[in-house]
Amino acid sequence: MRQTADVVIIGGGVMGCSMLYHLAHMGVSNSVLLERDVLGSGSTGRSQAICRMHYSNPVTASMAWESLKVFTNFEEMVGGSSGFVETGYLVIVEAVDRPALERNVAMQQELGISTGVVTADDVEQLAPMVLVEGEEGLAWEPRSGYADPYMVTTSYAARAIELGAEVQLRNPATGIEVTGNQVTAVVTTQGRVETPVAVVAAGPWSRRELAKVGVEVPLSTVRHQVATLNRPLDRIPNHPAVGDIAQSFSFRPEGSSMTMVGFSEEDAGVDNYNEGIDMDALSETLEKLARRMPAMADSYYRGGWSGLFTTTPDWHPILDRVPGIEGLYCAIGFSGHGFKLSPMIGLTMAELITQGQAGTIDINPLRFDRFSQGDLLSSSYRYRVLA
């Protein structure tokens, strides 16, 4: 392990690896990434990985749109594969939320995003296997889909290493040294790396890492469940990704024969949460899925897992310097919708570190002190993970 580095990143999920790559691409190749286990072993590896642009705020909508361009051209822009599959993305809201959906779509269209409000008749043509009811509001994103979190993460890491960066696995950070309000080193189980810049991107462990240097941050952890189902291919050979806000769950195709469903949010501890599936919650979700795609009543459960969302009070991430400590940065609190933003997270954070501010997208709405200032972002919907 290097004894000195220009930047040390704590956390080997997709965010840490995206930042490592973008820093190296900008010429900051004397950087070290520290991962407590293996790459993508935390929240990244348990992501549903839907890539959609339907947000209530321009900053995250822009990040998702620009990130989609990377996912769809990953080999040319980064190297390696993102595993992206274009499926289209259908948003479904209750009638009461139709005005909010229409405002969101208008905002997204102003940003150049390929999206539009559609009707039930349109859905019958676009996705005939999906049943919509009454006066539900509907939006369609034709270019959206899903990607492979492990492939994206490891591709970013591999390219960063090729450019001269270093990745340390099973070598967790044990502390950040600060002298006179300036980062001076990061200490690990295997040694010490002198550095003027440390970036905390440790997912559910970020609050703990920042607390070591006396920084309190409003992060909570939420358990989210994901199940895979074999679908009846004779009746549903394929289907789009769907954000069913009306029923508070989401689903997408997985490979050629399965459907992946994301559901349930409950407070959970970092070290002792149930990583399996609650069968009662799954049964309720399967009833919702069958209401939305009736043929799925004949699907069967293949397996599943639970992972952690690391949430902020407004369910939007914090991308900023940490006030009061020079050289300390954080990319945290992605609240269950970070993967789709990861290319732009890496780029804008690298710009912030190397240039003093992000130039590609203005990330000021995601600043650290917005909570103390009472300037929180808001969502148009009660289904918070949709942001």
C-alpha cells in the first residue's frame, strides 16, 4: 500500500470507484481507495439498479440523464461493460398525484430528457401486459432500463488502476487524522497513508466514519427487500421497468425469464439487519404485482435478499466538503436511488476536489449544510425512494 497519496477514498462501492476513476482521468492518479471487504459488497451489490430519470428536482434528474448517456456508451466512454439493458420505464401514480407527475415531466423535458405523459391507450400499445386503472397518471421514458452494479463498479476500478490509482481490498479505514483542522492521513488496519484529502463514501458506514472526527451527519439506515420471480414467458415474454408509485413498489425484468421486484422499507441497524426476505411482505407485494401484471399470478419465487438504503432527512444525497475540516469530503446518503446517478457523482465530486466546484452539474442543492439551513429538497410523491 502506498504511504502517501493525493486523495484517499473510503468505500469501494460504485460511488467510490466512480470517483477514483474520474480523479485518475483528470490526472489525479496518485489516489488510493480503501474497501473493508470486496468491491460492491455493501449497498451497491444489493441494488435493483433501475436507471430512470423521473425525479422531482432538476439536480437529480440532470444527473440521472447524463449518467444514462454513460451507461449506454460505457465501453467507449469508460472501458468495460455496464451491462445496460434498455427496457423503457413506466411511472404510475394515483389520480391525486397526476398534477405532480405532469409538473415533473414538464421539468424533465425542459432539461432535454426523453420522457412524456402517456395515456392508458398508449400503455396498451407500449406495455400490453401492464394493467392501469381508472384515472391513474402515467409517464413513459423510452430510453431507460437497468444496468449491472457489479460490472459498473469493477469496470471503474479496473480503469482507475490502469491509469495509476490503487485499490486496497479487505483493508478498512480505522480513522482519519486531522491536524489543525486539516486532513493529514488516513489510518487503516494495514498501515497509514499520508494525504491532504479524504473522501468518505462508505454507504451505511459513513455516519460511523465521520463520527470518528467529530462530525455529526443526519443519516439513517433503511432495510429494503428485493425478490426475483420466474414469470410465465408464454404470456409475459418481456416487460418494461415500472415505478408503481400508486402501490409503492417497483419492478423490472431480470435477464430473459425473470422479474425483479423491490419493496418494503423499514428502519434497520447497520450490523444486525435481516439480509433475507420477509415472506409476509413478499406475499403482499406479489398481490400488488398480480394486480399490475395479472399473468404474474402464475409466477414463482426464485430467491431474494435485503440491503440497506442510507437515507438523509430529504432522501437526497450529500455531495460536498465537510464543513470545518479542510480536505474532508463526503458522497453519502443516496437513499436507495444512487446507482443510477453514479457516473455523474464520480465526475462532479472529482471536479469539486480538483477544481473547487462542480462544473458539469451544479450540485449546490446537495450541499452538506442544507439541513441546518432548512433548505431541504422535496419529492412530489409519498414513495420517498423515487425522490
